[in-house]
Amino acid sequence: MRIRSITAVAALLLVAAAPVAGTSWTRAWTASMWQGSGDQVVTVENATIRSAVRIGAGGERVRLRLANDYGPALALGGATMRVAGGKAVRVTFGGEGSVQIPAGAPLVSDPVALPVKAFDVVEVSLFLPGQARLETVHETGGQPTQISPPGDHSAEDFAPVSQSKMRPLIAGIDVLGGKQRPVIVAYGDSITDVGSCPNDAVPICRWSEVLGRRLAKAGMPHVVVNQAISGNRVLTPGAGPSALGRIDRDILAMPGVTHIVLLEGVNDIGSSGVERNGVIRPVITAAQLIQGYRQLVQRAHERGIKVIAMTILPFEGAGYHSPEREAIRVEANRWIRSSGAFDAMIDMEKVVADPANPKRLAAALQTGDNLHPNGAGETKMGEAIDLRMFR
């Protein structure tokens, strides 16, 4: 009798965990993680951390993906998810609410019964009962991580005792609903990441979200996720692994990816030969940057993923601009336009350049540092992308 009861319970658990027939998981939000240092490391003890992210697709259930690429094994005392302002739902991992996040590895939750709509803001709360030094992070100054008073506050509102511009551990959210949807990855540096962008910004201050909303409005099934890192470079590690070094983790291992939209290279150019903290960074050439692009395309094509490139934006007047670096940008852009190496090309330089001086960003479309587009600029970028490229 006891054996039959156990068998019945096990069968029920299997049914509960199995996806509904005709449905599949789709990645609806992502963050590319990197190793923080100094004040980028989030240190807590017996506290709850809460982060809010905007997802790009809806479904009847969600699944949380945590990453601990750069830290030791970590005790997780509990986790919840909720649509912002709604009721928190407990998250389990293999049926357990309290688990270890493995060292140097991800942790994927069980399905969570939390219906969500496209572009909802979802709050993720993690209770860390011990002393935790969180080095696996993503910068998100526009939507800071909230840190609670002592204790498990994951299922309730709390008045934060502090906050951090870094978002630790949270690397992805999947949604369950219908067949798996095609995923477009926005890949690049701070111009794509826009760590200073709040979830409720008006105008929308990430071109990737503008693109995602346009696709949804057009009735297209594609979901846009953002795998950019502020300060990132194509060829060499800097803020996080290089684009070449992280493509396997951040794109090729992700189910359903059909397209990469690539905007990266200005940091390679701008840091070429620059001295920082007594160290001179390698001098790069346009040919080396082009070879990096070729490698990204080749590796994506091996998985049947199309690569759409944007031309590198103007940056005259930025702190690391010089005539020699401008020449590299011009040569790289000429190759992006004419080589045929990419599946498609968006001449984004011309979208945001100052008509009176094409070497500079238009004043009304930038933050004032001559490098980063502002909300109006990001919106214009997202609106300039031809949706027919994804059909």
C-alpha cells in the first residue's frame, strides 16, 4: 500500500512538472553576466534582494534562471516572483525552496504558476540567509537592486535599507505558452545595454525594447532579448568577457535564437593604445576588428542564426576619440556596408549623426557625452530597423 502511494505521488509530480501539450518555453528576458570588482560586488547577510525587469513576451508560467559564473557556491534561502505590485509566488528548484546555487554554474527553477503579459515588469526577490559576496552581476543603475532589512522579505513589500546599481545572479526569465517563438538577440555594449535606463522611461531608452514593441504591434511572433554589456569590446575582455568570448554562453546556447542584431566595436576603437592604471591597451587595426566580426558571423551561421549588423555610431568629441581612431571607424563601417558578410545591414550611423557634422551624434539625440544616444536617440534607432529583415 505504501509503495502504491509513493508511486501515485511521484506520478502526480511528473504530471505537474510537465509542460502542457502544444506549449514550449521561450526566453523572454536576459542579462549577460560578468565579474564585478570593488564597489560593483554586492555584499549582503541575512537579507533579501529584489530586482525588477521588463519581459518581452507573455505566457501562463515562468521559469527563473540564476547565474553564479564567478562566485563560490551560495545558499539561497528562498525566492519569489511577481508582476510588479501583484502577489508574490514562491519559486522552487527541484521542488525545494531552499537550495545551493552551484559555483560557476547556472540554476534553473521549476515552472512557476505566474501568468504574465508581454512587457510586464516582473520582480524577482532572493533571500540570502548567510553572508554572501555576489560577484556575478550586471549593471543596472536605472533600476537599482533593492536590499532589505535583515530577514526573509521575499513574499512581502519592504522599505530598502540600501540599494545597488548592480543586479546580481538574475540572468534570464523564460515564459511558457504556445509554440516556441523566434528570439532576436540585441548584442553589443552600453549603447545597447543602457544600464541607466529605468523600466518606466518615456521615451523608451533602449532600442531593443522599441524594436520588440514594434514587432509585437505588427503581429510578428519574435521576442527581443538584450545581451549587451556596458563597456564591452569585440576582441578583448574589458567589462565582461569579449563579444567573441561570450557568444557561446549568451547566444549560441539559447534555444530559439534566429537573429543577432550587432552593434559593437566603438570600445575596441576608443580604447586602442589607451593607457589606464599604468597599463597600455593593445593597439587594434580595422583589419583585426573586421576579423572579429567575421568570426562572430561564422559561429552564428554554424547554428543557423542570421546576423544583422549596425554601422558603428559617430563619436567625435567623446573622451577617447582621435583622428586615428576615427579612421578605423570609417574603414570598419565601409566594410560593414559593402562586404556582404552579414545577412543584413542597418546604416545606423546615418540615423543618429549630426547632418552638419556626420562625425558627431546629433545634439538632440545624445546624452551630451558625444558617445551615447539619449532616449530620443534610442527610440529613433529602434524605429529605424526594417521589420522585414526578420520575416
